[in-house]
Amino acid sequence: MDVLTSSSILLLRLRGTSGVKPYQSLSLATGDKSSALVIVGCGGVGSSGNKYKHPTSCNLRLRNPRSSHFRKACLTSMIHRQFRPSLSKPVTSLFTGIVEEIGKIQTLGSSKDGIGFDMTISAKNVLSGTKLGDSIAVNGVCLTVTELNPSAFTVGLAPETLRKTSLEDLVAGSSVNLERAVLANTRMGGHFVQGHVDGTGQIVSMVAEEDSLWIKVKTTTEILKFIVPKGFIAVDGTSLTVVGVYDEDQCFDFMLVNYTQENVVIPMKKVDDKVNLEVDILGKYVHRMIQNYSKE
């Protein structure tokens, strides 16, 4: 921990910390109620799970910094107690595209407060070890668990999520792919999937070949430019290998083996149905780097 002080600002660099929320006030435990720390612009893993990014540094403003009760030793002790890492709350914001189970929509509609939109999903496997605030990918969309019971969980949906994904097409009884965010010791069986859907595609053909199923999807040029043959793509949260890309038709295709067909929702869909698409993040980084290089 690095400590820098001035007459009005105290800057603490807290390495590997968690449990911190922006604008959270903390008493200095000095007995002086006028002395407090106010965190400004700090990212941390709070009680709501991955709502805040894991911090590398925090800016904290000290109220009444000239208080005679202020002692660096006391501050250091308080920080150690309040901000030490919690091994039981790992950062959870990454998926692999390996679907853990197929869940079923129980209810969906306006939230209890009438402001948002909630969706309750019955499940079994993904509930193991899941806590409020954890992340679960639903058809490839990273969502936060807001309610939990032994047989189902509830997630909230923002208007932008509904606009950007195919979740708006779901109804009670719809089946959805489910995957919990990975832990540090999880096998990476698929590829790096963030749960940040880039957009949707439309199924234009589904053709069986022996026990395999070929599926062709049409999407926008903006998404298609990041899709390459033999590259990765997440379709409804399922990590798949692209077989061919057809620029003239704005399409790409992939093949599902029999095992995959039995464990994901894609084969349950029909021609003209929408699917969520998330392209490989590496392609977007390369594209961005080339753009910046061209400007120089």
C-alpha cells in the first residue's frame, strides 16, 4: 500500500483489494467523527458482484485531514482491516462458451418496483455455489443474479440489453443456454467470452449431414468483418468454430456435432430466428490497433 498525503487529499494505492464501493464513507476509528474517508472514483468488487471492476488504485479524499486524531498507523490498520482481499469473492467476469446446462424461463416482465425488467430462470447445475451478485451468461449475455432460490434465479435486464440482444424474443417456457462465470482454476474448453453481445444474427439455413447440423447465419457487415474462417465465435453463448465466411451474402456458417446439438438451444431454433453473436475479442483489439496506426 502506498500512502501520499497533502492538506486536502489522501491517495492510497491498494493492490489486489476487493470489497470497495465508489463513494463509500469509512470512519477512521479514531474517535473523531469528523474524520472520514470518502472513496472517489474507485472500482471494486462490492456486494453486488462484478458491478465494479477490480481496482488497481483508489483515490480517497480525507474529510478534516488536519484532525489531531489522525495517525498514519491507525489509518494503515483500518485499511488493512477494511480492504484486505476476500478469497471467497473472486472477480467473475469471463466465460468460455461451454454451456453448462439448458435452463427454462419461468417468468419475465416488469420488476417489482416497476422500473426495470426481470427474468426468472429455472436451473439446477448453475445454482451450485452461486451467490447473489454473481454473473451467469444467459444465451451469451452476461447478467447479474438479483434473486436466488433452490430451483431458480432472477436477473435484471436493462433496456439496452433488450435492444442489443435476442432476449426480447423470449417468453415463459423458452429454453436458454446457461454458463456461470469461470474461476481461476476452470478449464478453458472454449475461448474467452465476455458476455458482451455485439449484436444479433438471423438463421438462414439449417441443413443436416448425417448426425451433424450445418447452420448459416446472416448478420451485419459491422459484425461480419470480425469473423474469420476457423476463428472463434460465440452464438447464443456457445463457443463455436467458424467454417466459412460469405461476404457477398453477409453470412457465415458453422457445424454442430451430435453432442453439441443435445446440449445447447441452437438446434431448437428455426430458420429466421435470431441468435446472439459475440465475436472474438482479439479480432476487435487487432482492428483497433490497425485503426490507430493508420491515423499516425
